[in-house]
Amino acid sequence: MSQMAREDLKVAAERTVLVHVQLPGEYVDERDLFSELRSLAETAGAIVVGELTQKREKPSGKSYLGKGKVQELAELTAMVEASLVIFDNDLAPAQIRSLEEVVQCKIIDRSELILDIFAGRAATHTAKLQVEIAQLEYTYPRLRAMWDHLGQIVGGAPVGIGTRGPGEQQIEIDRRLAKRRLRQLKRELAGIQMRKAREVQQRNLDHFTVGLVGYTNAGKSTLFNRVTGGGAFAHRKLFATLATRVERWELGGGNAAMLSDTVGFIRNLPHHLVASFRCTLEETVYAQLLVILVDAADRNGEMQLETVMRTLDDIGADTQPRIIALNKTDRLERAPDLLVWLNRHPEALPICAERGDGIEALTNAVRRHMLGGIREVRIATSMRDGRTIAFLEKRTEVLDRQYDGDEVRFTVRIGRRQVDQLLAQGARMTINGAPPLEAVKQVWDDPARQSSAAARTPLHERFHS
């Protein structure tokens, strides 16, 4: 095929054939092998006109598909007048070129398709920068194998291994340009990452931070808008969100958290794309709590949850507590389907972000995590310490108050984090008649007391605390 067609990587509005090669041990949806790839292709704007699948013990080194299937693919693309073939696998550059010679239309793999979607969705400067880096890192090792014009020799000599001449000079020029551009972009991104890391660290000092994560199209932006009114772009398409958005989530009782909506994860997300989006994922890595949203109505929901968990571990977001929220429960075909989810994940919270069902229970669960274990204690402070008194009155559950001369004694239900906030703002107080730091060790850090407190906590409250 012509070089101009190979370099035109736009997927939008092209008649497309999808190909899936099923290998041993690979997860597949037997009911619809192409469900995710079809969604990706349609998200990119392609018009799907045909599908082809093959089971193999291992890919063909030359063309990934077997020889007969390659010919069948060529006949199918000609019959449906397709101009593009998308593989649900990652192909080597030589395999792409070999296929294009036989099929006579453009061939792209799963990684290239995802990059095309990201390029079309990137709106902020940072997202565009990250996408360009990922594209360059994907393209650089493929220059020789994918760009046939770079191998041409003056005089019509055959092209082969060890080729020399003007073509070889051109590829070296292009490689130097690509490396120079890549270094420049990475320096610029490194500066952004440093600023981003400082912002995230400062936000964690000032606020309780929650990262909203999940598979792409699980409904994260819908939930984000529901609990914050933040106006994030929400659409039933894959990768609707590329840039992180952070807004305040009111948790009740004067408590609030900063919630971040992040880019969605997907099976076999290109590793260079994950690396490039590191500063976008900073919000997730350093969040103090993760809310993992799952599309409970998707028949591949369990696989999607496993993908999210594995990706979180890969990027280093593996130390925070996690809350699993089962979204889109209104779309479950049968009521027992929800029981199946809850049997597998008893701690999960069923919600419907679109209608608002279950949002109060989710908010309460986040508040309990934020407060860090609620205990009933006696706090005594001076009547002149209006800031501490106002904090206790507005942000804790006051069970009793007594006045004794210049002192007021509260009996309150309060969380460990709230005590830390009081101490940070300079509160002068005693807790259960002891200095606050000593009391914190006795009340919150003593394992025996924690076990006793847990035993006294009603089961439905202990379930999510």
C-alpha cells in the first residue's frame, strides 16, 4: 500500500474490519468476542462492516494470522469495501507490513487504535503532551519496518537487511528528529509532573483526598457530577475523560473531601501510555482513599474489576483503603445478578450514579474512612477557645455538654482525623482527662481497645467502617 495511506492514521469514518486472534489462556467474552474492540472502533469514529476471528496456539511470526486466514481477510475487506483493518492484538511492525502487502489496506493494532482515541480526546496541554510522547514512543521502534519509503536505494537496488544509501540516511534523520522531539517533550512533561506532585502533596495536607477510578465507561464522570456538581464531561463513550478534574465533595456534618475524576483503565492498556499519563495518575497514586466504580450491568464487569485492581497495583496505588461501588444497578437484567456481585464482594455498595440511588450510603462510607474510626470520648477545653468549641459543635456528634466555671466538657463521637485537625489548629484540650497525644494512643492506637470498640459497633456499621 502507499506510504501516504500508511501515514494517514485517522480512523474516523473509515469502513473497518475487526480481527481477533484468540490465544490460549486469554480472557474472552465467548458471547461477543468483539464487544470491546467494536466499542473502541466506534469511539474512534470507525464504521464496522466486518469481523474475522481465528484460534491459534501461537501467532504466526510473519503475519500473526495463518496463511489461509490472511487470504480470507483480503477477500473480506474487498467484498465489504473496507479501507481499514483493526486487530484486537498488538502486532509487530513487520507483521503489519506483511499483512498490508496482501490485504491492500491499512492495518492497525489495538495500541494504535487507543492512541488514536486519546489523540482525538486530548483537550488540555498536558494531555496533548502525554499523547504525543506515547505516539512517538510507539512509532520510533517501527520506523524501519513501517515506512517503506525510508528503505529506497538510488538505482533501483533491492531492499533488504543491511540496506545502505539515501534511504538509510533518511531513516537516521527521522530517528534523530524523533529522539530530539521526545527529549524535549519529556523535559516539558517532567516540569509539569514536579508541579503536579507538589500540588497533590499540598492538597493531601490540607484536605482528605479521594480518587475515583474504574474501567473506562463505568460511569465515573456521572458519579463525579452527582456528588460534586463539578460539571465533568460525561458521555457513554470510552475514554470520555483524559484530564483529571478535582472538586469538593460535601460529606455532611461539616466534613468534605477533594474528589478527583481520572482517566479510565482498560484491558491491555499500552504500557507507554500508562507511563506518559503518570502525572494524570498522580491523583490516584497519592489519594488517601480510592472509590473503585464497577459497571455491574456489564457482563464483563468482573474482568474489568480485575483489570482495574491489577493496574492500580502496577502504578503503585496499592496502599490506600478501597471502596467498591457497583454502578448501573438499574440496568441489571435480573435481581439475583446483584446478589451474585455481593456474594463475591460483600463489602461493595450498590449505586446508580445516574438516578442517585445509593449515593447517601457511599457518602457515609467515605465519611467514615475520612474520620478514621469514630470513638466516644470526653473533651474538655476553655470557654475562651471558641474555635475548638465551634469545631466540636458543627463537625462532631455532641452527646452531652457541661459547663464548669471557665471550662466546657463535651461528650462527643469523634474520628481520629478530626482530633488531628483540632491539634493542627492549636486546640488546647484534654481527652478523657489525659493530654491529647497520650489519649490518641490509648483510644485509637491500642489494638485491644480497637477490638473492643469493634465488638460494640453494630454489624451494619462495622461492615463499611
